[in-house]
Amino acid sequence: LDRSSAASDVYKRQAKLKALFPLVFTETRSENGEVIESVDFEKLKAELGNFTDLFESRRERYGMEWPGKKDALKLIQTPTYGTLTPARDESVNFDTTGNLFIEGDNLEVLKILQKSYYGKVKMIYIDPPYNTGKEFIYPDNFTESLETYLAYSGQMNENGQKYATNNANEGRFHTKWLNMMYPRLYLARNLLNENGVLFASIDENEVDNLKRLLMEVFGEENFVGMIAVQVNPRGRHLDEFIARTHEYVLIAAKNVLADDIMVGFDKEGRMLEAYNQEDDRGKYRELGLRNRNQAFNPKTRPSLFFPLFVNRQTGKVSLEKSADFAEEVLPITADGVSTCWTWGKEKVSKEAAKLIAHQMEDQSWRIFRKDYLHSEDGAVATTLPKSIWLDKELNNDYGRKAMKDLFGKPLMDFPKPPALIKKLIALGAGEGDIVLDFFSGSSTTAHAVLEQNMEQEAGNQFIMVQLPEPVDATSDASKEGLATIAEIGKERIRRVLKKLDEDGNPAGQDRGFKVYKLAKSNFRRWQMLNPSASAEQIAEQLQLHVEHIDPDAEPEDLLCELLIKAGFTLTENIKTVQLAGVDVFSVADGQMLICLASTITKELIDAVSKMETKQFVCLDSAFGGNDQLKANAAQTFAARNQGQEKASQIVFRTV
């Protein structure tokens, strides 16, 4: 992109477009043969729902392509017809907790969460299938994933649909994995807030593809890096040629330019010994202000190359030359190579008190900055995480031990150790943040969040999503009465909560979790009929527009679906209030009122119209076919809203 002043407006518009649709930008060649970054308008059309000739008549360009990518992109934009139903009997402290466990296919669940959790998640951690050719991957017929999921989980007849494992002999080994991961990462990015970050564990089988996927979905500039974690110090004895001891954690940010994406680790041990000087502000160490990387120089960073002036008597530093500040200093090495400063003029002017100069043996001057041990609010200085983690608590043995301590047996083959997730939470989440794991397995992430909350007196919340994948009938988990991985995860959370409660809860921390399950919508939808459909079949479909609510729907299930569709979170505060003798659900301190009563009266409408609420929803069938009453209700709210500012008006809807 041309970043000259003449094209600044164009660049700004393209930058905004890239923030919204990072994957539509690609590298291609200009008419002059130069490699440039440009908008792939075919991809942009696809993002907006036009898939016509998406991958035909294309110029050669740099990018990531694979068979099925077009279908995966379509799948992202295919609406879900599922909902989530509460399972109170499997939950702990359902009415007061902010933690969630959602049982279901994570693709459908991510779609359902798009409206209510868009931009609200601070950190995502996933441990997806490593694509070894053995584990479950995704539905064969992924265009009907809800129905396939319901068949898989025993909630409907199979109808020939099945879930598949991946096999390296099929010739589409990586393609299946890519088609499974691509839409999930895309939808997950939407849930991150502006300073959100995603961590993903992976091994060598798909590390390259995962890195490229993250760069495509998040934008190459938002790929943060990769950490090698030693998970097996002894090495895997079944490996050929090299006994692998490590796996990877890949990191991508929603926007690397945002503040507080990741925080460093508190310094400890020998790192603290470097802070060997002290002034009125506190302990500090001296760091050279000149950038030692010679790739940063007057040509590449012209704004960081400028003179500073030193007071010979005090060692203080100024941007302006004067009688007191007479010694000129430039960021030049001892052998005459020009580099640059690490601070610009604006920061030097603002932080001049932190700068100090020392005269060296060769009579030259060097500029240092004071790096204080404690910030002004008392926080200890932090250090960047290293790219190799060797802590013994991070290896697989500690993951198995954590499970054994809770269940008496490990139950899972390679559960992640809670210490690894806690270390990532320390980097990527703050206080009161939401941590999402949509490949939650045995719920190690939930375990880590709960323990970290206790140890750090934090208030982070978790959302776990896990498929009810059956365990082997001969496994220890099955013998414990846990038939699926989802059941293992839920039971693990219960046992962690019980263990923490035994140690007390003086800070009154959240010690519960709500369980929800993926299910069909409570609202019937039109089924496509073939041209030879009978009159009876057509009449049956037309009836759906009259009796469109499933007669077996429980009021709480219907309430939950309405909240999701309205954009409220699954942990929103809900109370039951009485208006004109009718029970009405008050959501988020009255922001929304929902009435599921079978009969609506004029008195109820009048009572609601006097409330300070933003939405009122009731059943269409509750009017009993009385069109006059329904019309009067609409007129009552229209009259009430007249003259009111938009923010104070009530939206009236029937379902």
C-alpha cells in the first residue's frame, strides 16, 4: 500500500477495511510486476455472501488454498438453527454463577454465541485435535452440522449421517483438518474484544498449517509468536529419528496495536538483583537508550535519530542545547555506526527525569534510562515471556497427576497440566475477564481459571464447549460412569469446586457453573419440499407459520433462546416480577421484559407501557386470535414512545 501523504486517505480506508475483513487482503503482482498488498475483491464478495465464481479466473497470488475452502467459507455464513437449553440438574449454583459449560458441536455453539458474546471475550485457549489420524475430526456432512450433531449425540435418528476420524491414507489428511479449523477460528475471532488474544496448543503435525490459518484469519501483523513447551523431557519413545520432547503454543491477537493484549511475568530471583540503584522514586536499573539493533537506523527510523544534550555537572539530559546542556550526544556506536534511540522526542520530553548520562573512559557520553522495579501504582516490573518453556510443572505427567488427584485415576491419556493454562491466563487475561475454550476436553482450562482465581484473588469467568464424544466402553472413565468426554469435563469442574470450597471462600468468589446443551430451536422452521410434494405436506408446512413454537418447548428453554437472539449473555440477571397479576421475566434489571403467559390482557399492556424498559416480548398466540387487542397493544406502545428519545422507547415484539 502507498503510504505517502497523497494516498493517506486511501490507506486509512483500506486499514479500516482490513480491521473488519483481514482475510480479504492478499499479496499479488501489479501491472509492473511488483509484489503489492491488495484487496481480493472475490473474497470480499464472499465475505458479503456472494459466492459466484469465487475461485474461478483468478490471477496467481500468494495465499493459502486447499480443497473445500470455498465450502468452509460458506459454512461460516450458513445460519444456525440450533439453540442452547439449560441443564440445571447438572450445574452448580446455576442462578448465581458466571461460568458456563456448553455441551455440543463447537461450530454450532460458536455461531449461537456470535450475537450475545461478540467482542466480549478477552482470552481464548484451545487444544484442538492434533490430526494424528486417530481422533475425531468433524461431521462428514458438514453442511447439516446441527442435524448431524443431534444424530451423533443420540437426540435424533441417524439418517445415514456420521462423524468421521481422519486417515492419512485418504489423501485429504490436512484438508479435512483445515476445513474443520478454518470456520471455527473465524467465528472465534469475532468473540474476542479489541485487546483479546488466542492461544492454541499444537504439535508438529499441523503447526505450519495452524500458523498460516491464524495469519489468514487474524491478519499476518496480528500473529504474535510461538512458544515451545517441553511436555515430555524423556522424549516420545515411539518417534522415528528424533525423540520429540515439546509441543507448541501459537499466539494471535485481535489487534496487536491495542493496549494490554498480553502482560509480562513478574520478575523474580536474579532478575531482581539487577535493580541495584535507588532514588526518591524507588529501586531502578539503568538501560541504554540507544537501540543496539543496527537494522534500526536513521534510514529505517528517521524520527528516532536526533541529538540529545547533557549537563556535564548533573548528568541530566535535555532535547534543547543551552549553556547548561552543552554536550551533544547522538545514537552512534563506538566504531561510528549510526543507529537510533529507543524513545522518540515526545517520550524524551515527557520522561526526561528518567534519563541520565554517564561519561565513559574514552570521554564519550552514553545515555541511560531508569527502569524502575515498581510502577507508580506499585506493580512489580514484568519481563517478556521466553519462547521456550522448560518448567517441570508443564509436562504431561502433571496433567495426568491433576486428574488422578481428583478421580483417583488419570481417565484421560494426555490432559494438559493446569499450570500451563494458568501461565497463559497470567499473560492473556486480567481481572474479571472471560476465558473461552471451545475444545475443552476434560476442562483443564476451567480447572486453571478456578484455581488461578483463588490464588490471585481474581474474578475471571470461563466458557467451556465440548462435544459429548463417547469414551471407550472399557476405559477407566466408563467404569466411573462417565460415558462421554463432556461428562468427564463437567464432573471435573464439580470436583474442583468441591475441593476449593473445602479450603474456604473468604473472598466470596464464584464457585459454580451453568450447563447448557445444544438442541434444535424451539421455533419450527420451514422445510424445503420437492416439487412433487402432496397437498397434505404443503398444508403441514403452512401450519408451521400458525403454530410455529414447538409444543414440547419448556418455558425456560424458550426464555433462554429469546435471550440469545436478543443479544443477552447466558449469565444475565433474570428475575420474575408480577405485572397486572401476570408473571413476567425481567432481564438485566428491566432492560427487557418477556412474558410467556398463554393469555395477554389490556391491563398487562398498560402496565408494561409505564415501565422503563427497552424491549417487551410476548407470545403471538397469547392474543388468542384477537387482532383488535394486538392492534391496540401496538398503538399503546406507539403512543407511549411518541415524543420520547430513541433510547427511552419500548420495542414491542411477538414471537
